[in-house]
Amino acid sequence: MHHDAIDVAERAILSYLEQRPASADTAEGIHHHWIAWEGLPEHIGITEGALARLRDAGKVEAVHLGHRTIWRLSRQAKGSATTMTDDQ
């Protein structure tokens, strides 16, 4: 996996959530609708890697609804006084 592409995806996800903090979607939805890929989209694994890093950092959380996993801004991040992109 390309770490640069994961960094791009991570920043795009954080930017999207900063503008729309109530948003939530599947990894596939995030991959296709939240990230403005230059040219053809990267592999879905890039977005999944970015979501995993953001989850590990406490910025997003995964909610399991039936057979689907929905990603959203974590409660911890919602309560943060600083912007999410400040520590990038």
C-alpha cells in the first residue's frame, strides 16, 4: 500500500468531516464520494487503511449495522476543541 495515497485519503476524510460533522458512510461510499481522487480512484484498500489509521487515532469510529460497517466522526473527536486537521 502506498503511504502517500493513505495520507491523501486521510486528509480528505478529515476535511469532509470537518465540513460535515454529522456525515457517516460505508468505506465504499467514503472511497467514491468523500475523496476527490486525481484521475482514477485508488484501490479501496487505500481508503480502508486511512480509516483504520483515523480509528486508531480516535478521530473516526466504526458502527456495525446489520452486515454493514458505517464510519463516522468519533464522539471523542466531536468533543475536541481543536480542529481535526491541526495535528496532521
